[in-house]
Amino acid sequence: MEEINTSFSDLMDAKTINLYDIKKIKVGIKELDNTLNGGIPFGCMTIIGAHEGSGKSTLVSQILCHAMEDRENRVMLYSGEMSDSLLLNTLTYQVAGQHTTSDHFGRAFVPSSVSNLIKERLRGRIFPYRMGSNAGDKFERFKSDMKYAKEKLGCNIFVIDNLMSIADDLFSASINELDRQSKISVYLAEFAAEENVCLILVAHTRKEGSFEVNNLNDTISGSSKTKNSASLILFYSDLKKEDKELAPNDRLIKITKNRLYSRLNFTGIQVHYDENCKRIYGDMDKATYLKDFSCFSNESDVPTDAQLAELASII
């Protein structure tokens, strides 16, 4: 009997998709969301590249705030840099927005009534991830935990902040650093495609001055497999714009790879940072960036005791 070669398929049998129907998460920066046809896409991996200390984790937190506007969204969140308390603090300020106030020293804070409301409305929707130090094969355990988060916790958004930290956590130092990062990047991209989830991978650039090179994608730490596995690459930079210094709280967001729509922006979309509520906004958002999220609406759904009890049993 002749052996069947399964390495080939008929392209006409591939699933037909409408790229403009792909689910997205808004970033909350109108010019960027418009360029991306709605925001960060599902079904593929997005890389946010930035040098250390640029505020990339704050940008990621804002994306999660907008993700929470859809009650169906749940998040698995790995952070190699911030504790759960710091993650919650940033998210709370961003959701609170105009409901932040100031103490007698002029320092911004979120009143307990507001923070308690936010906790009530968002409970059971964002799950920080920490792997125990006694895990055996940590990479295999990580892959199993990703599937658990999808199947049991209902997560459809996965955030890995950042590539270097997760690689150090999952692999022995005896394995080459580039090989570690490549394995993780390839797996994450495949997981996003197979499970049709939104996957955001934060990656440092090799050095702060690297934004001046011809191809920014080459500055992402790791091997070429990292950038090649991503469908969308955004750079978050506080460096010069056309030889002009940015204000201290301003940044540039550049779109250097956009496999879905091919709409790029190498000049950069200038954005601003509100220190009081930690929100990031563009020039087109100045009149609206403090708009309330839906958790302040009376119609916003609150998890029932039964739902929370069921969730507690599987975490």
C-alpha cells in the first residue's frame, strides 16, 4: 500500500477568514486603535518592545483595563518585574480615572470606596501567574498551566511580561539564552493561533540607544524566531522624535510589524501620561481619556457568590 504523505495539504481547504472580523482589544489610544483596525488582535502573538523603565507595564495594564469592558474576557498575567500588589495598584488607578483624588500633600490616591467597587466588579477576571520553585520540568508545567487557564479559568487573554524573565524562570542557566527565548516565543505564538486567544509578549530591547537602528525589530532581545513569530510588533519609546526631545511624560508608539493589515508607523504616535490616574492617551484623546469605564455603571455585572465559589474551587 502506498504511503500517504501528510506534509502537504490543499490551500483551498484552508479556513476562510475576514481579517476585519477578528476580535480585538482596544489600547485606549484612538490613533493607534484606528491604525490597528480596532486594537490588539486575537489569534496571534503581539510583541510590545521597549527598553527597561520606559513604562511598558503601564501600557499593558491599560490594555487590560479596556479588555475588562467585555465581560467575556479573562486574563492570565505573568509579570517577572512587579508584585501582585503593584499590578493591582496600577490597574486600580487607571480604572478609577477621574475618581482619583489628592491628599493634603497633593499626592494622588484612590478612595477606598472606589477601589472596593473596582475589586467587586473585576473579581474573578484577572489571574496573576507564579510558578512554584519545586516544579519539575518547568516549561512543560508552564504549557500545562496555560491550557488550564484557558480551559478551567476561561482565560482568553494571556500577558507575558517579560520574555527575559519567563525564560529565566522556566529554563536552567545551562541552556543557551537565545534557545530559551526562542522556545518560549514559538510556543506562545502557536498557542495563540491554535486556541484563538490574544497573546501579548513584552520584550526588552538590547540597549536604550537601539531605537536609532534601521530595523527596530532587530533590537528585540532574543533570536530572530522571537520577532518572526509575532504578527504585530509595537515599540514603546521615550526617545527623540525627529531629533526633538519628548516631554518627560511623553512617549512614542511605533508599529514596526503588522502582518494582518500591513499598516505601519515608523515615525511614532506621540502619547502622554497622566501621573494622577496613570492613563496613557494621544492627542486625539485629550477630551475623552478620563471617560469612566463601565464598572462605574449601575448596569455593570457583578459576579454572584455562586460564581465566585465555583472559581475559588479551581484556582
